[in-house]
Amino acid sequence: MSERRAAGDHVYATMRIVLVCAAGLLQFGLSLPPLLVEEYRNRWLAVAAFTALACVTAVCGGWVLRRRPLPGVLVAAGTAVVLAAAFCATAALAPEHRFQAPDWSFGLVGWHLLVLLLDRVRVLVTVLAVHLVASLGLFLSAGVPDRAALGAAGAVAFSAVNVQLAVIVITRVLRRQTQEADEAAEERDRLITRVLLAQQWEEGQRSAVAGQLGSTLPLLAGLADGELDPRDGDTRRRCALAATQLRRLFAENDEVPDPLVHEVTACVDEAERRGVDVSFAISGAAVPVPSQVRHELTGPVVAALSAARSHARVSVLRTDAEVRIAVLADASTDVVTAATGRVGVEYGVYGDYLRLEARWRGKQS
């Protein structure tokens, strides 16, 4: 919403610069000669009206040329001054000169009102209507005009009002088109960002798969060439580790409500397929955990479960402050992985069992 308002303000600021320049040129280029040469019932009243309009143009120009919105007080006071000046300038004319060349204020006042009320369309149309009705009232107050005078007055009023209404319509169209262009640009930027994020995610997945396969391929090659004995305990442990890592890698790509538990469950399932009796407990509600942190949290789980001989216990504890994954398995300490800067790993040996715990403090990461 703020972007749309900014686009509208930009259009109004640009149009006001054009309008204030037009008002100044029309006032001193077309309205000043009639003021100097025509006869008036009260010339000083007409001069005062001309001066008041020039002051409104100058004051508004100071704000408009800096592309700043007009203050509400200035708009209200300026509108009142413009309407009063229009009435005085028209009243200073002889009745037969109204809506004629000497009546310079009728068409000029509309441009001042456009400068003041461009972004307040309803008020602008209302004030223009009031100005038109007041001018017609003064025109008819001197008596019923003949058909020629009435037709000339109608033509002048129609042309002036049409031009000013056209400016309003053009401004509204430009404002709408600018907003639509800004929305289209924002949507394009969002799509580009999504594409870039998708590409980064895809590259990350390719790197992860390539890295995982890179550690698995030598194992498969050794088994195929007969260099590794499938009956050897170390070979079986390496195969179990590779299988568990692959299962976790596949689980990382799944769209699930609780990714961490989903990845741990994949590791548990792989261990159970090897015949390990695993008990799995979960405590606490799901909390958001970055994918890289999940990878580091489940690393010790993968190592411990792949080395477990017959029994293992896995527990996941989650709070708002931290996430902990504990594993108790009949395995040796050789499988423990080093801790990282974000995930701490603690372990100890209790008889034939290895107990390790991976901990991530979410609020401090």
C-alpha cells in the first residue's frame, strides 16, 4: 500500500509542476494584457484579485518545485483566496464584459484550483462547480442576456471546464498506469528472486548429492572389485553409514510439517531395517530449524545409529530456547563426529553403550 501511495504522490508532484507553470504563464501571458487595457468598474479590485492569484501561484510554487505535498492549511486558505479573487475580478467587470475577453479570471482560476486540489478530486470538482455557478450567477444578475451573449458564455464555460476536467482525467489515468507499472515491476522482482532462490537451492542439493555420492562411490567400487569383504565388520559399518546418510539426504528434500523429526525418523527406519531395536521419543512442539543446522544436528545420530549393533534409543527434545537430540546405542566412541560452531556434541561411554547429545541453541544462532 505504501508503494502505491508513493507512485500516486510522484504523479501528483509531476503534474503540479506542470500546472503551476501553466498557471503562471496563463496569468502573466494572457490575463495581464486585458487587465492593463480594458475598462473596469473598479480597476483596483481587479488588480487586487490579480495580485492575490499571483501570490497563491508563488506560494504553491515554493512547495511544488520541491516536489513536496501541499499542507492542508495552505490548500484550504489558497482555495478560499482563489474563489474570493475570482468573485472580485468578475464583480469588477461591467456586466456586458463577463465571459468575454476582459473576463480573464474565469478560465485562469480553474488552473489555480487544479494546483491546489489535484489530489482531492471530489473537492476539486465541487469547487470548480461552485466557481462556475457563482460566475453564471453574476452573469445573469445583470438581467436576461440575449441569445448571442448566452451562447458565447456557454461556449467559453464549456471549453474552460472541459480542459480542466481533461487534466483531472489525464492525471487519474497516469496515476493508475504508474501504479500498475510499479506493481508489475514488483511482481517481476519477486519472480526473479524466487527463480534465483530456486536455482541456489537446486545447486545446493546437487552439491549435497554429489558430496554424498563422492563418499559412497569408493565404497561401492571396493565391493565390486572385491577389495572390500562384505563380511568384515568395518565394511558393514561403512555400508550402514552410507545407507543412513543417503536416507537422511532423501528425507531433506521432502516437504513435511516437521522436517527435523522427519529426517531423524528416516535414520531410525534405516537402523531398524538392519535389525537394530530402536526406541524413538519426541518431546516439545516443532520449532523452525535451518536446514544446515538440521544437517549438523542429525550428523551424530547418523553416525551412532549406523554403528549400533543391536539396541539404540533416540530422543528429541525441543523448547523455544534450544533443540537437543540424544542417542544411546551399543556402539564405540570412534563414530562420534566433531562439534561445529552452531551445534555442540557431548558424549560419554556407559559400559557397552555410547551416549551422545547434539545441542543447538536457537536464540543464540
